[in-house]
Amino acid sequence: MPDTTSIVIMGAPDLEKALSREGLGVVRWETPENVKTLEIGSHTRLVILDGQYLGDSLVFDMMTTIQEHRPYLDVLVFKPGADAAYVHSVLKNGASDVIYEDSHEKLHQAIEAIQTNQKFSPDTPDLRDTRKRLGSFEGILSRNGAMWDIFQTITRTASSDATVLIVGETGTGKDLLARAVHRQSGRTGRFVAVNCSTISPEIIESELFGHERGAFTGAHQQKQGLFRYADGGTILLDEIGDMPVQTQLSLLRVLQEQTVRPVGSHHEVPIDARVIAATNASLANAVQTGSFREDLFYRLDVIRLEVPPLRDRPEDILYMFGHFLKRVCADYGMDCPELHQSFMDLLLEQTWPGNVRQLENLTQRLVLKGHTRELTGEDLAEVLYSQDIPGSSSALPATETESVDQPVQSQGDPTPSINPSLTLAAYLEPHLATLEKEYLETVLSKNSGRIAESANQAGMSRRTLLRKLN
């Protein structure tokens, strides 16, 4: 196969001819063994699977094979007459697009769209193998099936005015999903985001619903309010669980009546703003404790999007890291380093309590360290753990760090840092914990970040090692 081939097709000969007539450089494979034996040119970026010609079973087998052997390739499935369930399943399994209309023109348009979105280059093979393309859905990167279920839900319900509740840990990208809902909805008004936890309870109703001049001390002029500012668009109420109960009642009335009443006013103002709420806490538990209104909870919980944490999306970790690395390197005018296997192994071992935000920040810290050729597990371990390593002197009891030339204190005057009421074991416990962590971090660094080898050397399980380090 020529190295300049950018499109490979597995399908009927007439489909190849039709695309060739339209000026697309395509090569047809007679057998799917080309993927397994890696017989593919370095410029190939797209594989088209003809669902009618191959059959469903082979289409899904080929998608799995491509994911295993050439994960950077885009896959386009062409199957006229495919139903919604088939389209959903194919997209969930990694396809970039599905053409279910019997139209070569639509297929050509889809090919051009994919080629426009392909932003990686063959000069960084380690990164190329961990990415497919940027902006899988409204700029949100993911290969995870649960995330694709969310994307499908957004697409399916975008035109509805129903409220949306986004639930997920901090750093999972709830704001990005809210923006995706707004863009998919076709609403022409503004997208307005407000964090309920950062607004004082005394002024939150004024901020949300506005106020009249003189409504309270300091209200020298009329204020529109964020709901009216979002009229015709979408408003995101982030950290909705932190909203005061009294304001919850006002919000419930807004959702029921589609009007707002500014503070100090006796008149209702009609609004048309789609409401999206987001939380990192359980609103159901908040209802049980009385800190959140049950009737408001049910009003908000019409379309629920539950965002899985990054630790439950291992297929996204390297994929996202590759994107972040290329972007940060470009921002700083640096070449992208390659990734050593020890680096990737350690990266996948992390639990990511800060989720995508933590991964993105980690990428920037690694780049600023100045690694320009290759990132190893040792490099990653240094960034992950170095800031938490205490100085060697502080890791020991005060009496052990004193100089031998220091005069011995009177026995009647015990060292202030020692509590004589403690047992020896109780006194040593925090110091031993510090020494233990320092030892484990040193072992991990010397083993280039390899968790299994470090755990074996330390005489503990991998789970125990990670728990003690975190």
C-alpha cells in the first residue's frame, strides 16, 4: 500500500469506485488481516467499514481489532437503513461517525468532516497511539462508553426545555457538559453559569432574580438578575446543593411559573431560560437531612447526567493526557516528549481524586519541568510525590536531630516537642508514618515508577502501597 494513502475502505468494489470518482484517494482491502498484521501506511488516518458488505459481526470485530492495533485511526461506518440502536452501539464502540442514509454524498461529507477534525500528526507515535481525534463531542474528549451514553442523551434531549441535573465529582467536566447541552439545544440566548456556593446567602436572590431600586440598603439602582440575563438561553446553577433553602423555594416558583420576581417588586417578569443544575453531592441525601427541598429536587431531576469519575474511565486517561500534552507543549513552544512504558503504567495506576482537572494540571507541571525527549515513570513519580516529601530532619523526633555538641537538657525540663504522657509507641507513630512514606516514595522513584516492582520490594500489595502514598 502506498504510504500516501489516507483512507482505507473495507467494503463493496462499487463503493470504492464511487469515492474514487469524487476525488478521494482510497484503497480497498480484500481482507481485514491487514490491520492485524499492521500492513498500513503511516499516513493512513481513516478506515471506512461497509456494514452492508461486511455484516454486523465483522464490523464490530474490525472495530475491536482497530482499537487494539491502531487506536489512532478514525472509523466511519456506512450502513444505509441502520436503526437508532445500531448507530448508538457503533458510536459507543469507538466509531467516529455512522452514515445510515444510502447516499454517497452524505458519506463524502462525513469523510471531509472527520478529516477536518483530525489534528494529530505522525511525528509523535507514542501520543498518536493514545488518541483518535480531538473534540469527540462538542470539544469533550472521551472514549468511555458511559460518557458516550451521556453524549447520546444530550443529543436526544437537546431540543427539549426540560431541566437537566448533572451529577459528578469535582473536576469531571460538569460545566463542559452543560455548555454542550446549550449548544446542542439551538438556543440563541446566552449561556450563563453561576456557582451557588460562592454567593452570599444575603444577596443570592438579588443576583439570580434581580432587584428594584431601594429594595434594600445599598440598592441604589435597578438590577436585572442572572435569570433575565439568560433569557432565551441557558442558565447553569452549579453546586445547587449549597443554595439556601429560602432561595430554593423562589427557584421552585421560577421553574413552575416561568417567571421571576425581582427583590422588592410586586410584579412577575416572564423568562425563557433552560435551567441546568450541577452538584458534586447527593441531593437525595440532602433531601433526607432537610437541607434540600424534595419538591425542587424532583423538578430538577428530569434529565439526569451522571458523570463517571476519571478513575472509572481508564481508556480516557492516556487519551486525554496526549491531548493536554500536545496543547501545553504548543503553548510553551516546546517539542512533545515521548512516553516511556513506565510512565504510562504509573499514570494508569493513579486514582485521580481531582479527575480531569487534576490530570490537566499534572500535564502542565510535567512540561514546566523541562522534559523534552522522553517522560519516564521516575519523572512522573517526582512530580506526583516530591511536594509531599518532608525534609529528612523533620522526619525524625526532635531529640534525634539535635547536634551531639548540644548540651543535654535537664531531666526536670523535658523537650517541649515531647509529650511525656504519651507511650513510646504513641509518640513514635507520626514519625514512623512520615519515614514510611519517604521510604516508599524513594523505592518508587528508584523503580522508575513501576508500582508492581516497588510493592514487591516493600513487601506489600500494590493496593496497600498506593494507599500509603496517597
